[in-house]
Amino acid sequence: MDNNNYSQVFENHKKFFQTKISLNIKYRIKSLKNLKKQIQLHENDIIEALRKDLGKSLAESYMSEIGIIYNEINYVLSKIKKWSNKSKVSSSLFNFLSSDYIVPNPYGVTLNISPWNYPFQLSISPIIGSISAGNTVILKPSEHSPNTSSILKIIIEKSFARGHVDVITGGPEIGKKLLKLNWDYIFFTGSTEIGKVVACEAAKTLTPVTLELGGNNPCVIDKNISINTTSKRIIWGKFLNCGQTCIAPNFLAIDSKIKDTFIKRLVKDVQETFGEKPIESPYYSRIINERHINRLSKLIDGYKLIHGGKFNKQKKFFEPTILEVDSIKDRILKDEIFGPILPVITYNSINELNKILNEYKNPLAFYVFSNNLSFAEKLISSYSFGGGAINDTIGQIVNKKLPFGGVGNSGIGKYHGYESFKTFSHFKPYIVKSNYFDLSFKYKLSENSIFFRITRKLLKYISI
């Protein structure tokens, strides 16, 4: 599609939505089934694109990108009719002899701006939610994962009618132009910095938004843990997709009593997982581009490394790296790392741990490893974050019945499963009032009226 025609594509979507075709439940179901069929037909193409863009293995591509989408489509198809029905709620005494309803309605023409780190999953997942709710979608995928963007374009053009779902590719300049249009809803996944720009543009037209951003995600390691299991789960969550995961542990806060033992285990497990030469491992992904290799190499500059630190710009390789920091003020802990670097900081007491955690407001994810469940749950309940886990990493996104989203700097709104349908729907209330009986005295707006005096007394004690 010619990106110079983006405004015409937008107008086509407005016209398509006005036809009301997308409101038809059977049409939504057919569209989602078409999408699933095209993904199945192009599975190998998707896997090859992810390999070219991010060096992902077949297993990682399927488990973290394609399989999640199949699961989402299957779940939505099994629930969409139920979700789309109007629901009846009990009436109020004020509306005596009325039937009161809530009906979900689509917003209209929606924009989905997706990122490069999970370029297939994070492009398609919001589309599933938006289409299930009856909207149209224009997808703007990341320019940093061009191979995946190309296959996305092919799949979407084969799955949906033009005006229902379309793809517009391009760099930041086309993104800025798209944000100037008057959308009915904007869904953005990416950095907090760009998320603020999206929010500012949306505010100009009072367009509702969902912002799925990132965060400096803490991972607390208590002295009372299962060391071997904890180490493996952290390595899996941290180095999945070469650390380019918004909910990966950003740093470890380890009880000083087990620090040395645990770090030795971490290093051993990294070597066992990716081999002595991880650059040769077919299961270790790559950094998206040279600019991010440069950023990561500057982050570790000057630090004494416990393990790793090697990189190769030509091969977009950055070794799994572990290092120790002395203070929560260290520059490497200032922002989300978004790469395969795992800083470790120690604490000697709960007070010290709380000082560390208080530095990081509203992370997207929060992890605690401890066999002391009361200790772990106290931390979970004491801090604000998007979602988290006790004795695991990443696992909170697997269950389609759990909402996913941030809070504050890590995001606005949530999705996955029913939450996606809710995000892209306006739940519209209305009442149907009977004409067979009417309390005519309630229309008299006087403090001496019977209706006013009864209501005034009742409202002090009960809900009517």
C-alpha cells in the first residue's frame, strides 16, 4: 500500500465502519477464522521472518509468537457470541417498571501501533480484540522488523476486506502523520518515551488510548529459595528473545546470605543453556539492530563483569551478561535495559530491600522468589505494578483469563482474552420504560412532595 495514501485508507475505514458490516457477529467470526487460516498457511514464512529480524529459533517463534495467537483466536471464537450479547441488570426504584440493559458497542476506526520485539504477536493480538468487538483496524508495524512487517501485510490482506483491516508500513514520519488523524481508539505498544507522544496527540482529539509500555522490573531473591529451580526460571525469563522482553526481570535484588552461591549457579546455568559459545547457539536470539548493540555496550562500560559482555555488531550478537552493582543509583539501573544484561544488587535487611524497590515506581512486572509465601505475598501487596509472579517469570501473561497491562509509567489500560474485547468496546447502557404505570407525583420538583420526602429518607440508609 502506498504510504502517501494513508489518509485515503483512513477514509475508507470510516466508510467501511458506516456500513455496519463489522457489527455482524457472523462477519466477525468469519474474519477471525480467515485470519487463523492464513496464519496456518504462512507459518513457515512467519518463522523465517522472525529468524531474519531477531534470530529467533523455530521453537521460540512458535511458543512466544504464533502459538499465543492461535490460543487467543480459539478462545475469542469460543466466547465472542456470549461477550457480544446485551446483558440485563436489575432496575432502580427511581425507574420503577423499567428493563435496564448494557450492550457492548465498537468504538469505530482503530489504530494499532506495534513494536519490533515481538513483532508478530504484538501486532496480531490487539487486532483480534478490536475485530471481535466490531471495529476496523489500521496496523502500523515497526520499521525495525521489516521481514515480519512484510509477512504481516500479506496475511492481513488475504484475511480481511480492505477497509476492515489494513497495514501501513513506514518509519517515524508515517507514525506521526497517522497520529494526526481523528481516530476512535488508539492502541500503542512500545517505549514509555514514545507512549507519552502518542498520549499527547490522542489528547488533542480526546481519543481514548491503551498504552502498553515498559518498566524497570525488579526480581527479588529471598534467602529461602529453591536455588536450582529459581536460577533456571530467571535465565529463561531474562534471556528469552535476547532480553528484549518488556516483562523480563530488569535486575535481581538478592539477599546477601545467598548471593555468592546463587550467582555461581546462575553462571553455570547460563553456560548449560546457551553453551560455552552462545554466538553459535541456535536457541539464542539476536539484538534487533546495531544501534541497540551500541546502546548495550555503553551500558556495561566500566562495570566489572561476573559473566559475559562479548558482542558482535555484524552478527547482532550480545552475550548473556551478568554484573554486580553497588548502589541503586548506578546508571545501569536508571532505565529499562531491554537486552541480555542482568545487574545484581544485594540487600541485608527488609529495610534495605524496601529502599531498593521504592526507587522503581509502577514497573510493568514484579517478581519474587521465596519459599516463604507470606514474605512474597506481602511484597506483592505492598507495591504497585502491572502484573507479576511468585517463583516464576513471564508466566503471568500465559493465562488468557488474566489481564495484561501496566500502571502509571508502565502503561494505561489492559488486554488479553475478555479484557481485549472490553478494551475495544464501549459498554452502552439504556433502559426500556413501561407506559402502563407511572408515579406521576415524582415529576413534582418540590421539597414538600411525597416522592422527595420518601427518597430523602431512604437514601440515608439504603441504595435504591
